[in-house]
Amino acid sequence: MSKTPAPGSTDRGATTHPASTHGATDRRWVGLGVLVLAVTLVAVDATVLSLALPSISETLRPSGTQLLWIGDSYSFVLAGLLVSMGALSDRVGRKRVLLVGSAAFGVASLLAAYAPGPGWLILARALLGVAGATIMPATLSLIRTLFPDARERATAIGIWGAGATAGAALGPLVGGLLLEHFWWGSVFLLNLPVLVLLLVLGAWLLPESRDPRPGRWDVLSVFLSMAGVIGVVYAIKELAAEGLHSWTVPVALVLGSAALVAFVRRQLRLETPLLDVRLFADRRFTAAVVASLTALIGLSGVVFFMSQYLQLVRGYAPLAAGVAEMPAFVGAVVGGLLTARVVRRSGARATLTAGLLAMGVGIGLLGFVREDSGYLLLGVAFLAVGTAEGVVYTLASDLVLGASPAAKSGAASAVSETAYELGTALGIALVGSVVTALYSGAVTLPAGTGAAAAEQARQSIGGAVEVAGTLPGPLGEQLLAGARGAFVHGMNTAAWLAAGLLLASAALSWYLLRGRRGAAVPVPDHRADREQQPVG
């Protein structure tokens, strides 16, 4: 059996096309630019609200739980539908699904921008997740169609990965820039001109491709995968925030787990499964998915609590807070672009493990941040986290794509994207819940604070800042001091927990990729790679 190497290695066994003309080559790389634009837009939307949360709290007055749902409903729904939409794109055409999803993303952006209340905004964010689920797997699988040569594809995935990770890091800066001049809804309206450009250029430049023997799209599998992912993630989120005080936590956990078990059993029986779960028997595939998941938990958790720290503890304006997080954006771009070269020199096993270790150390540094810490500590931590995330996510995406047949690349890509979005949702839910729980337990309220004001101040640091503005000077300052100290305590503890998770993931990746020496991690060259051809 011939082999297809991982990023940056020589692809002796891959199917190659005859030499392209200069114009055709340019068209492919411009087409890649369209795909990068699409994935960057979806990634930006996952974190762009982080700096807008204080403004949303002031305008819509959500509860602490509603505020978390505003942040993570997008990623929950996206994660729940990615596998289903990836399999759908294999069947009806990846370009078609990408363009339809982009149009739907624009409509949902309008609904979110003009949300009159927290419930409306949570629903609009969920609809954005539905549309986003059609975009992300299609972008990665179309790269395989555009770049059949493994060496070119490694470079293309590096650029794509830089866009995905940089988008998540860029979200706070974009949000800060808009919030300096406009209301919070502007972070959604920004999507519209980008989507128009994506639709026009995508229709012109991208080839259509699909599975030549797709089989039927199993609707029951769609419902099982969505119910399983959302049920388990909801249970974890509520358990972290409220403990076992609510009966909904064990019920959601049991039902979600049962749905996932039923989904796996059904995929093993179906002739054309929605997702070939046997791929997880490949250690490389499993290591890549776990690495993506844990890296995004760390990144999204950092963005969530550091954006609030910079604004509500340090008093930065939204734009200044976004600029302060720029090292993460720069690092993500550099890390993604350098991944193929690093893998050629050090091998996939060492690169993936070192990336997770570096990210864990970077997040761990935030455990030493205090209310008056200098920016050097923050800048170094942001740079380490962003660069490591760029490397980890780019390499993991290439390993996942290379381990699957080309005809099923949409569904396989969706597994990588599910890990991305699930990690984003869990990062906000788990890290955010830890910070919120520790904050609520540690915040001290000055004597004379009314019952209603005290309850609002205990909900979140944003609520405490708002309450402090209504109190007499000394009383308000005392409340702010207690709230900021409690928030930093929660932030430090959450950072250390996230760092521990990343270090454990590094050890697991090193174990799973054992025996893989050299720059390449061999990946089977499936016959479907040779059978799949672009349509049209």
C-alpha cells in the first residue's frame, strides 16, 4: 500500500496532476484565499463577542447563565451539526453547501445584530452555528480537491490553519475596534460585506466535488449525533456551573451519552455511514482530534477570561484590550505557516507534543497574573498560546484529512472541525464556569449593599461594575476592589486547570504517536483518492 506523508514530507505515493499552467495555478491559490476567508470568518465569530460581553450585559441585562449561553450557543450547535453537514457536503457537493451556508450565515448575522433581548441573541447565535456548520468542513475538504499533491496541500493547509486559528485570536481585536465607534451589534454586521465577497468569488473560483458513491444521508444518525454532542456538552457546562443541584444535569448526561453510543453502533451497521467511526482506531487520527479539542479549550478559555480581565479589572477600552491580545493573533499566523517546515525537521510526533506543551506553559503563566501585573507577562503568554495553537491545529487538521479517503473528506474534515468548535464551546463553558463559580464564592460585598444589587454583583464581574456605578463613591470603590480580587482569583485557578489539561494532552499525543520516526507520519493512500474527481 502506498503512503501519503504528513505536512511537509515528500509525497511519492500520492496522485499528481500534470503540470498546470501558470493561470490555473494562480486560480487554485486564489481559490484557497476564498476558503481561508470563509474559515476565518467562522472562527472570528466564535470569539468576537468576548469584548462585547460587558456592553451586552449593560444593554440586554442577561443573567450570568444567559451570558454564558450567548457566548457558547454558537459553538454548541456548530459542534453538534458539523459531522452531519460534512457528510451532506460529500453527497450534494461541497461548493454548493459552502455557498448556501454562507448566504444563511448572512441572514443569521442580521438577526443577531438587532436582537432585542438575551433570548433572541442566544437563538440568533444558534442559527449562526447551523450556518457555520455547513461552511467549515467544506473549506477543508475542498483544499484536498484543489491540491491533490501532498506537498502543496501541506502548504495550503498551513495557510488555512493560520486563518482558522488567527480568526479566533483576531476576534477580540475586531470586536474592540468596532466597539470603539459602534454598538455591540456591529460585530455581526461586519460579516455581511465579507460574505458577499465570499459568495461572488466562491461561485467563480471554486470547483465542485462530491463523493461519486455517496449512499443515503441517514437522518436518524443526524439527530443522534446532534443530540449526543449537545446533551453531553450541556451537562458538562451545567455541572461546572451549578454542580448536581439540578435534575437536568444527570438527565442530559445520560441521554447525551446514550445518543452517542447509539450513533456509534448505528455507524458500524450502516453500509454508508454518516461518519466512519473506525477512523478512530488509527492512533494518528485520534491524537489529532484530541489535540485539536484540548488546544481550543485552552485558547477559547484564555480569550474568554482575559478579555474581561483587561476591560473590567484593568480598565482597558475595548480597542486597547483587543490590541493587547494581538500577540496571540500574530503567533497563530506564524505558527500555522511554519508548521510544514517544522514537521519536516522534527517529525509530527515531536511537533504536536511540543506545541501542546508550549501552549500549556503559556496558559499556566496566566495563573501568575495579578491585578497590577505588567504587560510583559501577558504578552509572552499570549504569544506562546497563539503560536502553539497555530502549530497544533494546522498539523492536526492535516493528519485528520490525510487519514481519510478523499471521497469522504467532508465527513472526516467535520471531525476535526467538531473538535475545534467543541473545544471552543467547552473552553467558554468549563473555564468560564470555573471563573464564575470561584468569583461568586469569593466576592465580598460592603455593608449597605441592597439585596438586589448584591445578587447582581455576585452574578458576574460585569454586574459588579454596573452596581458599583450606582453606589456612593467609597462604597462603590470597595465593591469594585472586592469584585476584581475575586475575579483574578478565579482566573488564576482556571488558567492552571487549563494548563494541566494541555500538559496531559501532550503526554497522550506522545504516547499515541509512538513508533512514528522521521518527518513523516505515514497515512494510507485510499483508492478513493484516485477515484474522486472534481465535478464541472
